[in-house]
Amino acid sequence: MFISGFTGSLGHAVITKDNAYMFTDGRYYLQARGQMDKNWTLVEGKIPLLPIIGDFLSKLPAGTRVGVDPRLVSASEANEVKKQIAKNSIELVPVEENFIDTIWNDQPARNANIVFHHSLKYSGKPWTEKVEEVRQALKEQSAVGLIVSALDQIAWLLNLRGSDVKNNPVFFAYAVVTMDNVALFIDDSRLSPEARESIKGVEIKKYESVFTYLKELGPVLASKQQQILADYKTSWALVDAVGEEKVIFKLSPIDYLKGIKNSVEIEGMKIAHIKDGVAMAKFYSWLENELIFNGGHMKLSECDAADKLDSLRMEQENAFGQSFHTISGTGANAAVIHYSPVHGSDAKIDVNKIYLNDSGGQYFEGTTDVTRSWHFGTPTEWERECFTRVLKGFIALNTIVFPEGTTGYVLDTVARQYLWEAGLDFQHGTGHGVGSFLNVHEGPFGIAFRPYCLANKLDAGNMVSNEPGYYEPGNFGVRIEDICVITKAKTKRNFAGVQYLKLESITYCPIQTKLIMTSLLTTGEIKYINDYHKSVWNKISPLIEDNEMAYNWLKRNTSPI
């Protein structure tokens, strides 16, 4: 961000002696183009971006040495790029001192906030049981240990939470799990007394000592001809410390275990989404009132709306903060998939254009993420058709029954089919995993055309988003998003003994019926909408009876069509 001005979550910068290049995918292209100056050349690619970057580097003059901070690139990525560029005598070189850090004089200090215990009443499983499950998985991979560098994996494994990373209840640390020890690399003073007591038996070591620890572990592994497992995303620096020949690169078993929520986590996620439903009803009723009845048209800003929603979420019991920076976009800004409004440069909300809000909250019980598109005036027929085609795909995915073992790569087409009929599409995935009071985006599964979605099947207990959309640059954007838990489906038969699965929505927020072109809907789709709105009314209305404006708004917007 410092060097380029680009704030998107996916970007790779390559700086040569004469030029600067930014590689990103279609989700962030418009955003990057708007945030970066003319010193940068923007290169749009498809995920994974690494082959494109490797191809670019391979065309540099022979003998070129390309420096990279080994703490910021995974060993797997480094190896892939090395192979691509070696044929042209180009070398990838680990650089101990990050060049950008040397010129970033006012760089903020890294957060080092207090780490706290995540109670068993929310996590549903003691950390000791989780560690034993990890060890069993390691045995199956013929590994004797695991390097853990993903912050959400560490937090989940030890039932700890923090606030070092904005919107994500995680903390800076490393961990190494072996068959007889768990080492956590974090300054001991950062652990609250309760947190320290809760992980009694875990060896606490200084944060930076992880590299020394792994260097000392390497010869021990070599002498016993043993290997340790590292996730594909583990940094080049960590892998180099232990020695790459002693590492098995595999998907971390923690990712798989974390992705399947236990019954306590599932119930907690449902509670969190009911709280979120209360906040959303209060928000949209307030927004409608401000824009239509209080003269807020072209006066109320995108940030005003986002700030109001954030404050309403924080009124809920056990609220911890946002799960990501709220996307609050009117008109053309709604067409920027990951638009992030900034105070002072944000637009005023126009009642004659579609308003898109994608937001989420962190609660001790769980993590939320919801998107709704709303029109406070009269939508055009084209806007209604596009919205309805998105809605049809959304309903199709929320109602499909599929066999166990199915991947999100397969299901992605279900949500796109009605857009495809009109020659339309969208450039982001249809669904991502969601953590339990953790990161709002988690893997290893998802519903998308990405390679990782082909490699990882969906399982009962997974939390996943369903969020198709459509975007016309410079005009409008629509998206509808619910969070769903994957559950076992009851079917008349179980072909070849296979269990079938389905998605169960746990989001409680009305879908605007004004934007629906009912002539495009089937009887079954209309029933789905009416049934959904009935469930929203039943869950949320008793909780907002003391708020007349929100109560009446919810009643109007959950009426049958």
C-alpha cells in the first residue's frame, strides 16, 4: 500500500530500475486503476497470478537478480517462480532487509495487543483435543510436526483471540506442533492471565526466536530421517530455516479441521446472524427514513451510512467490531466489487441509483457477512432484470442438493446460469468459507472457478457464503449475499450409499422486492422468497418491537409477493 497506494487484498508489485508494475485480478482492476498514479503499469490477470508474474520476470535481461523478502513470499511460490525464470539465467534472491521498509520512515509500529482466551462456550472444543486431532493427521502424512504461520490457524488451535489485525480477531505469532510439544512464539507479556492459564502446557518462546528454533530442529529431523509438514503458504524464510528437504508441503490439517464447525460453533454463528439481522433492520429503516423523509438525498454520504451501520452492530451484545471494512457504494461505485469509501472523497447517496452494502460483524459467538442491494427510488427495467437474474442464481445455489464429495468448483456454475443465459457474468467467486469469530474469509474450500475450489470438497459443517452479483462499470452493481451452513440433506434414496448435502441460510435480512422482476421467477422461486421473508420476520421482529421505525420497515419488506 505504501509504495503504490493500492489497498486491495490481492496485489503483487514488481519494481525494476525503470518501471513499476502492479499485478492484480479482475475484482480489483477498477479499484487499482483509481488508486495508483501514472508511475505504475497495471497488469490484470486471473488467479493464480504467479504464472503471469513468472512469465514477466523471465523476460527480463539474462543475468538479472530479482530480490524478494523471503518472509513475504511462500516457499512454494518462490520455487515456482525460480523454475520459470531459471531457463533465462535469472535468479530469485532472498533479501534480508526489505527495501521498502528502509524508505518507509513513518511506518506504523506493528500492533502488539493483549491476547485473550476464547471460552469453551464459544469454541466448543478444548485446545488439547484439537492438538491431538492435528497429531493424528500428521501421522497419516508420515510427518512428525507442523509449522503454523497462518494467524487464524494459531488462534483456532489454541482457543485464543486478539486484535493485532484490523477486523480479524487474531494476533501476531508462530507455532510449531510436534508429537510431544506445542511451542507458541509470542512475547509472554502479551498473554492475558486468563489466556496464559488456558494454554498451560504450551511452551512460550520469543516471537523472533522461531527461526532459531527451526534451525536447531532441522539437524534433529535429519538425524532421524524425519520430516515436518508445512502449509503451501508457509514463508520461504521459515522453510529455509528448517531446511526444505525436511519439509512436506501439504494443506495444513488445521485448515480442514477449522473449516468443519462443531455444534457449538454452528449454534454460535446462528446467534451472531440473528444479532446482525437486528442491526440490519435498524440500519435500512434508518437509511430509508434519512434519504426519503429527512432530505438526505445527495447529502448523506456512503461513509455516513457505513458508520451508522457499524455503530448499530456495536450495540449488540458481545459485539467485537467489523469483520471487514464496509463496502458502501452508490451508483457507479457499487460496480467496484471491493469498493472502500473514504471520508472526504466518498459519494453522496443518490436515491435514483442502486445502493450496495456489503458488511459484517465480529461477535464472540461468530462472524457475519451480508450483502444487500437497495433502490430507494424507481429502478430501471434493466436494473431489475439484472438483479433478478442474480437472485435466481442465488436461490438455485441455496436450494440445490448435491452428493458428498462435491467441490465448490462444480457448484459455482449453479449461481451463474441465469446470468449466462443473458450473456452476463461476474468476476469474483460465488462463495468463500467463513470463520467462527475469526477471519471472514477462510479456506481451504470455496465456491468459485479458482483452482483451490476444485481441489477441496465441501463438507457438512462448513460455513460458506452465497454471493453472486453483476456489475456494469460506471453505471451500477448488484450483489446478494447470505452465509450458509452446509448440512446433511434428507433424500428418498442414497445412491451407492452416498450422503447428500445442502445449504442452509443463517442470514436474516430482507431482499428488496422492488428490484425483482417477478415475470422471470418460477412459482418455486417466489415461494422461496416468501418463505425466506417469513423466517426473517419470525426471527427478527420480536427483537425490535421497541423500535417502531425498524419494526414497520421489516414488516413492509417481508410481505409476500
